[in-house]
Amino acid sequence: MFESDRKLRHLPFFEEIASRSEGDPEWHSAVAGLVVLRLVDSWLEEGPEVALDDPFTLRSVEAAIEEVRPGSPVRTLLHRVLRALHERKPDIHIVVTPLMAYAQALEYDAHWRLAADVYHSVLAHLHPMEDTDASIAAHLRLGSCYRSMDLLDEASAAYATASEIATAAGDMLGILRARVGEAAILGRRGNYPRAQDILDDAIARAKGENLRDVRSRALHQRANVARARGQYELAIRFAYDALHDSETPTEKDRILGDIAAAFSDLGVYTAARDAYLVLSVTAQEQFTRWAATLNLLDIAVQTGSEPLFEQHRRQLLGQPLPPYLATGLQLSLGQGYQRFGDDDKARRHLTAAVASAREHGLNALLFDAEEALLGVHKKPATSRSQLSLATEEVAGAIKALREAVGVS
């Protein structure tokens, strides 16, 4: 079980506050989150009389929440945490649900460090064997946060802990979810054979309606492994099957993004662009919207469309992208400026991509950036003369989705 050092408790919130201008909407949101979490700490550790009997403290916390943008999910969820505290029983179970929902909202906005801190706060007060469901869920979400931040060792440790708890409790769903998470880490590290073995086993074991969602997640990761091994049409088929079984909007978004990536690898840019356009405006998570826009920029490079390249470049300019996307953006900008004849800008962005990839251990991006710096131009993919009927049907379904959403 993960526990935060008391001296460093909620450090990510303090750092977020320090990085923002006072009065900025994100500043208000982080301040409100911090004071609510500190009130929860006091409520659990010192008792409700100490935490809630001081009218000034309560008014200060309520005032901080009221400064959060009206209509924001964060504001609603922090109010829900505060209402739970008025139960006056110092029991973590009362606040687990609203705190987990708050952390999930932070994930949607790409505030993974803050979300991870909230999950740590929940886990610090849970007993892994008495609160197995909540402990497994929090560790799985923690692993997802670390994966999004490219902290692969930390992500692997979180998934391993979730697996240990689930195994001890005989929780097959938890076991399979953790196994899928670990396979995703292995895939990110390039160990595709081991990842494939784990995922094939998980798919075979995920039988029955109650395991439908985890089967979808395993199929999704299996699609990613197939794509990494150059099996693009197989990747599309796995991912489309996963899309049908998926039960959560965020997971559906990620699957659609990976279907788009496989179409792009095949050189079927029309289908890829249809999917990315949908995601760029409808995806639940900020990370997915950023990734979709970055991929639209890359398609503009591959198809030689300088106006679209500039449009998507402006959309990403100044965004606080995580390391993997920030490095990918520098690489795509460098390749774009190479294609459109601005060698000075190309060299500057590719040099930045190399430095960032080295700093964060992103070996595949490092290889691509170094090749581009040496003048090895990435050739646009050539669309296959004949796609399988199943792949054509997926392309048609995505086109219909894009038309239904009304983006072009």
C-alpha cells in the first residue's frame, strides 16, 4: 500500500498553486482541493470535533470552493466531499466515493499529479484486505496516472499491488485489470512478446457479462501490441471488437484513437482524420483531445497540407503537454518544417525533441528524432491497394460517426 510522507503531504497541490498566477481559475481550483484535503486529513486523524467545530475553518473552506468556476465538476465534487464530512463520523468510507470521483475529474483535465495525490490520500487510510474493492480501484487508477506521466516504474508498482490485493481476495476482475495494466507497461517498454502472452491469457479468461469491460481493455491493449508489431489491420479488428464491449466513455475515446492510429499507419488518412476530428472535440479527457490534435498535425505533415499543419500547431501552442506528447509535438513540428522547407525551424524543433526524448527515456521517439536530424525523411505511408472487408466496414462506421458529430 502506498502512503505519503507526512512532511510532504499534498506537495503536488502546493506546487500547482505556486506555478499559477493568483486568481487564475486553475489556482482557485488547486487551492480549493488543497484545503478540502487538509480538512479531510484533520477529520480522519484528529476527529470531527477538531475539524468541523471551528466556524472560521469551515467558512474558509466553503469560500475556497465557491471561488472555483461555477459549473465545474471539481466544484461540485468538492462540495460533495464537504457534505460527507458533516456525517461527523471519522470514517474514510464516508468520503472514499466523492474523493475518488474528484481524483477522476482531475485525471480528465490531465492533472495526473494532483489525482495521484488524492489516490494516495485515500489509500493511506484504507486497509487493503478489509477494503479490497476500494484499494484495488485506487491502485489501478494510480497506475493509470503514473502511466500517463510516463513514470513506468511507479505505474508497474501500483499495478503489482492491485494484483496482490485482488489475488488475496479472489477478485478475478481486479486480477485481470491489473494484468492488463502491467501488459500496457511491458508494451510501452517494448517487450511485446510478454505483453501479448499476458493479454491473450486475459482475453481467454475474461468470459461472462461481468468481465465484459476488462475483456474490452485486454482487447484494446492487444490491438496496441499488434500495431507495434506492424499488424495494422489486425490491430483495427482487435480495437473495433474492444469498442463494442467497452463500458466507459473515456475508454471508448482511447480505443477510437488507437483505431485512428492504425489507419494512419496503413496510409488510410481519411479514416484516421475522421476519428481524430471526432476525438479532438468530443473526448472526455484533455490528454485524449491533445493527442488527437497532435495526430491531426502529423497527418497534415504526411499529406503535405501546410494550412492544416499551421492550424493544428496553433491549437497546441502553449498547452501544458505531458512529456510523451510534448516530445512528439517537437518531433512532428520538426518533420513538418522539413517537409515545408524551413530547415532552421526544423533543426531547432528536432534538437528539442532529441533532448526531451533522452531526458524522459522515450527511446522510440529518440530514434525517430535522431533520424530526422540526420536528414532521413519519414516516408508517408502508402495506402494498401485493397483492404479487407472488415477494415473497410470499420472505416465506413467511423465516417458515419464523424458526420453524426458534425465536424469536418
